[in-house]
Amino acid sequence: MDRWTNPVVVVWVDPKTQIERLMLRNGCSEEQAQNRISAQLALDWKKSEADIVINNSGSLEDTKEQFREVLEQVSAPLTWKERMRSRDGFLSIVMCTAAGVLLAQKNLL
């Protein structure tokens, strides 16, 4: 889906913190936490594929600040190219093309 989603945002955390937080949150052992993490796509791979990375290794306030910055960035108005690539832009193109074809057929008859 990343080909049709722009931007791709990944919330990344360093492996040590990820294990610690998972153990604390779920009350599981380190081995259980590692098994759970290993069953998912690697965060480092996701990070390498992302357009925007939020580093969640620090404090909650640091993460919130990064989130606010990303929210501002992705809330900005779209450029005309981004708009045309969006779902709404694609539907507009299809509707205008269909209307043009219908009008052309009507004028030819």
C-alpha cells in the first residue's frame, strides 16, 4: 500500500526500548517480547522505507512534539501534482473525462 500512500509515516523506537516497553506493557518475559517483535516486519526496514520517521525512543513529550510537527507537515495544502494523484483528484479526472466523452458524443449525433 505504500505506493498509494504519501507520505508513509513510521514511528520508530530503538530495539532495547522496544523490548523494555513491550515487557512492561504486557507483563511478558524478554523471550516472549522478542518472539512477538520477530513475528513483525523489522522496524529498521520500515524506517528505511518511510518518508517521515517519528523517533519514539525518547520521552513522551519528545514524541508528542515530533507528532505535532508531522501533523503540521501533512496537513499543509496539496500541490496540484499531489492533488491529481490523490483519490479525489483521480475521481475528478475520471468524472471530467466521462463528461467530456458524453458531450462529444452528443455533439456528434
